[in-house]
Amino acid sequence: MLEYSHEDNIPTSVDLQQWSTSKYPMLTDVACAGVPVEWRLFSPLNLRTLCLRSGIQSAPSMEILCGILFNSMNTLESLELADIINWADPSDLHPAKARLTLPRVHTLIIGNRTPDEVRFAVQAFAFPTLRSLTIKCPLGGPESDIVVSLIRYLPLDELHKLKFPVTCFRETVLPDPDLVREGNIAEESLPLMLQFIRRLTSLHTLELILFLRFMNYPVTDLKDEWNGALNLFGLQRLSIKADGHMSPEALSFLRKRLELGTVNGEYVGPVFEKLSLSLWSRIKWQEEDQSFLKDVTLAKEQSIVFF
């Protein structure tokens, strides 16, 4: 447990860093959640794991947060930020200010109530070796600034694990898959979420609370030997929870996946290591749908439940 000073003489940051080194030389993992903190006094060094959960009213300024992360810049591997960025005052995010690079962070958990926190975090900090990303807040509309920021600032092509626990993507107008396959639509003209998905070329694990509609689109990549390859072709683990009217779309996704991967009556497409589907039980499922769900095999291990 980190000690907190109530003395009248407030220690300097140099004092705090010296105390951290002398009193807690083996301290590598810190989780601070719901605890009143004077952020200027928070200065552990050389952490590997840091979890900060606060509240927007008590969030530190971006300058102080940068100072906290700077102390562990070359050692930090896992970072969680929830309600810790004062997104109500974006003055610290002036474009002229340099981003702080966290070269060893491979796991990032970000957000709680607003996508602005996610957007500000990826603009303020660089994560060149990021492999696992969890976003805990709704991303907003499909054309929201957050999606633009994720595409612009994160190494999406290096991600292995992606979780959107509370995110919904509902596009009303979708491009023709054949036009996408043939390269007749410029990349920048595609819906933002499709641009986002097409960059996830190394993804192994994907977790969604609602159904994502772009996964069966073809990859237009001249280096791809199989021109009909699907987005997220190398995905190993997929968990989908689809409520309400989104459940039939999950079924449509499976049917299309099966159709695109079948050659001469035999399925030769990608096989998941694990597939988990949670579908809404209140929908009146047709007998053929129930039969399909019972017989379809797109994974070595799969679970289909109704809630």
C-alpha cells in the first residue's frame, strides 16, 4: 500500500521519487480505484502494471497524467484508465504537444462512460507494441471521431485481441461486397467501421456485445493469395452476444460465412478455435434456423445459448 502524507510541508516530486525507490523498490503492480488521491503526490517508478480508476470530477490534468506515466515509461506493460482523463477540458490536447510514447505497453483497457476518454488517450499516448485492446464505453455512431482516432493513432494491424464489451455497430447503408472485392470502391470511401475492420489483419480474439456486420466482407489485398479471403480470416476465438433484432443478423453471419467458405459442397473456410454465441430467446426462431444452429460447425469448440 502506498503511504499518503498529511504533513504541512508538501514533498516535492523529487522527494516522492526518492521515497518510491527507497521504500518500494520491488513495487511493480499498482491498482488505484475509488480512492481519493492527490495526483501530484502519486509517483511510483518503474511499474509493469498500472490501473487507474477515478471519476471525472477528480481526474488529473493531462499534464499530471503524463508525468505519472512518464515515471514508468520504459517498464509499463499493462495499462487501464477509467474515468481518469478530464475529457471535459480538452485544452491539454493541443496538436502541437508531443505524444508520450509507451514503448512496452501491450495491453490497454480504456474508457468507462464516454468515448471522448478513448479518443483523448490514443491522441495523447502512443502504443507502438499494443497487442490487446479493450474499450469499455460505447463508441457512439459509426462515423464518430473515436473510430477515426483509433484508425489514425493505433497499430490496428498488430492487434491480437480486441474487446468491445458495450459497443454496437448498426450501419443502415452498406456497400456492395462485390464492388469491395473488385476494388471499385476507394478505401477512404468505405464506411469507417469497415475501414477499421479491414486493418485488423493479425487479430486472434474478438469479443462483441452486439453483432458486427462487416466481418464477411472480402479482403482486397493484392498480397492475399486467396482473393476471396474474409476480413478477420485468421481469427481464432469469437464471442458474440446479440440481443433483440440483432440475433437474426448473427445467424445471417454464420450462414454467409459457411456459404463463402464452401467449395464443391465441402467447407474449406476458416475454422475458429472457439466460437460462443448468445442469442435472444424471445425471437420466434424458425425450425430451419434451429436446425441450422444445431448442425453448423465453424469451430473446433462452439457454444450457442439463448438468453
